[in-house]
Amino acid sequence: MARLNNDTATIKSFISKKIAFILSNDLVIIAVIIMIIPMKYELSLLFLISLPVYLILIILSYIKTKEYYKDFQDDLGQMMGFMGDYLSNRYVVKLFNAKDYINNRFIQFNDRQRDNFFKSRFYSEVNNPIYLLLSYVIQILVYLYAGYFVYTGVVSFGEFSTFVLYVQMFRKPMMSFSHSVNSIKGYFACIDRVCEIIDYPVDDENPEIGLNDDEITGEIEFRNISYNNMSGFNLKIASGEIINVVGKNQYDLVDLLLNFSKPDCGEILLDGVDIRKLNFNEYRKIFGVSIEDDQIMSASIAQNISLGGNDVDIDDVKEICERLGISKIIERFPDGYDTSISDDSISLSSGERKLICVARALISNPKILILNYPNYLSQDILKKVIEGKTTILLTPDEDTINFADKTISIK
């Protein structure tokens, strides 16, 4: 979030304030070069030889300080994220007496950020007087050689005076350009960080093989899967079967099945077809998912539930809530299903919000269900709502439910 907020704001400032200034200096530099080139070749050649020296000085300064600016922006992003976490969880910090721990982490972030900022500014500020000194040295040498040409009669005094005027016109915008390069290194560091997000790898090329809902049975097979702590893992889940998955790495199974992660080797089949050959969007539509870190949006109860399916009307929402036994809880609010809720809402308990997430998973009548076992829902109700669906229940131990067809442990 720091990259999306702080870095993009910095880039916006660069675009709105700096680009026009840099372009105006560039235009002056280009105009001077165009005016000098038609002069006598001795003066033109003398001027053009000095240009690479200016550019080399600017490039060396940029390379030296860019890394420090990048580190500084990274530290700034971490600091903002850290402060955001602390401010939103300050009561937890006080409750567990973690003030000293938080202070020590803040000092570490702050010291690292200060050091990188000092290094970046030090090299930038040292570069400016060095660049100014060397530019004067280059200018004096150019004048001496040009004066020698006047002395030997190669060029006239008028041509020499015009040449000196152009060099003076060139030096000022070139100095401004050097200062601008030093200042935009921070902006470029922000651009690099934002580009890292833009270039973050997404799903591979989406296959075109679609799915026919009427033909899907929901049979799943993991065949010789190797991934994280799983090695040579095999599992076949029949259509309509209920599987109880336990173990600390149980969510690896979910990531693989939903095609969020790729196995190191092996294949996962849906009705005998490798899921990597199926269109990702259509494939994921056959799932209803409610896991531990489900989120409630800042929207109405009906909107939160209908997120799980297209063309869902209020009657469908009410029906699924009645099946889960939460309709009376919702109807006690003055606005009923139009009641606005959010993650930090106090109008619903954590268990009630979890049931809304379960309703969201069920609303589209999916072929396959993946549920983190809702212990606030009776097993009788749960059995009714998952009846006939291929279901994967994520539970803490083998004894949590008593109606699973089989139990799988993923350690």
C-alpha cells in the first residue's frame, strides 16, 4: 500500500512540477547546440568534444546515488506500513505490553532510513560543487583554445564573442539539468518500485478450454503431486464426497486446487481433465470458498452475500440465509438485508460475519465447496447445505466432524 499511496503521489508530483522545468532546460540546450554547429568547424568541434565530459559527470553521479535513493524509498515504504499496522493495532500492543518491542522496531526502521537518506543526499550535494568546479575548468580550457584560434587568425573576434555567448547560455541550463538529475533520482526510485508491482507475475496465459456446468460431476484427483512438504501426494475425491483435511499445511491443498499455486510436479484433474488446460475464470466459478481469512466488504449484507454469484436476487439471498439459520439475526436490524457492515463493524459478531461468508460461498450453488469448518454452525445444518456437493472441510483435527467420508492429513 505504501507503493500505491506514497510512491504514486511522488510520481504525480514529478509529472506535474518537474517535467516542464526539465523540458524547458533541454530545449535551451538543444537550441544552443543547433546554433553552434553551423559555426566554423574548429569552434563547433571544440564545443562538441566538451559535451561527453558533462554527460559522463552526470551519469556517474546518477549511478552512484540511485541505489541509495531506491533503498531510502524502500525503507520509507516499510516505515509507513509498520506505522499503519501499529496504529490500527495499538490496543493489542498495549494489551500484550509490546511497547518496547514496537519502539525497538521503529528505531531500526528509522536508523536504516536515516542512513540511506544521508548517503543519497551526501553524494548528491557533494556532486554539485564538484560538477560546478569541473564545468568551470572545462569552460576555461574551451576559452583558451578558442582564444588561440583568434590569435592565429583561424576565427574572428566576432565569432569568438558569439561562441562565448553560446557557451554561457549552455552552461546555465546544463547546471540546472545536473541539479534536476539529482532530484529526479528519488522519483525514478518510486517509478521502479511501482513498476515492480505492475510487472508482478500473474496467471499464465489463460487457456481457452471452457466448462459446461451441466456436465461437471465434481470429481477431483491429485496425482503424484510434489509441492512444499508434499511429495508424491495422491488423492482421489469422488463426486459428492466429503473430505476432512487436517494438518498445518492444509491450505497448500486449497492453493493447488484453486490454481493459485503450481505443483513442482504432478497434475490435478477435474473430471479427468488437467486443470491447467481449463480456463481459469470458468474453472474457479465452480467453487464456493469460505476460509479462515475471509473478508467482509464495506457494503450491505445482501451485497456481501451476492458477491458469490452473478444475477443473484434478494430471494436467493434470503433462502440461503434461512438454510444457514441466520435470517432471524439479519432481520432484527432496521434495514434488514440492506444493513451496511464492514470488517470493523460492531453490529455483527465474528461468528455471524463468518456465516455471511459461508452464505457467499453457497449462493451460486457451486459444484465444489471448500470451507474452513464453521464451529458456530451445527453439524446437522452443515450436512444439509453441503448435501450432494463435493466438499473439502478444513478442520483443526480428525474428531471435529463425524460425517466425513475420509480424513486427509497434510503435515
